Amino acid sequence: MLTVLNAIVNMPPRKPYNPNTAYGRRKRREEAQKYYDNLPPSQKAEVDSWSMGCLIAIVIIVLLIGFISGNMRGAVKWLSH
């Protein structure tokens, strides 16, 4: 039994997964979700406020570009997808 435990403890580290594969992207998503779930509420609120601020900024920029270029229909269509 001791040799089995010793073998487990002394195992070489696993090869890291490739983040460019579906498995790697899924593992990265799971790690990010686990990290977010373990944040205290104050840090979650900060992350959420930054995310919402970035989303609002992107929407404003797209609408501004659509207004300047005169293609407002295209900008709204792009935002709706």
C-alpha cells in the first residue's frame, strides 16, 4: 500500500491541455466559472459592473459608428445578432 501511495505522490505532472481545442476551451470556461463562484460578493459586484460598463461602451460605439456612417440599420442589425 505504501508503494502505491508513494507512486501517486511522485507522479509526473500531467501535460497541460491545449486551450485551442474544444476540451481546452471547456476546461478554461469551467475554471473561470469556479473562480467567479468563489469570489466574495463585493468582488463579484465589481466584476459585474466592469462587464456591464464594457457592454454599454461597445453598444454606444457601434451606434455612434452607425450614426456617423449613415448606416443605422446595419448597426442595429449587427447589435441584434
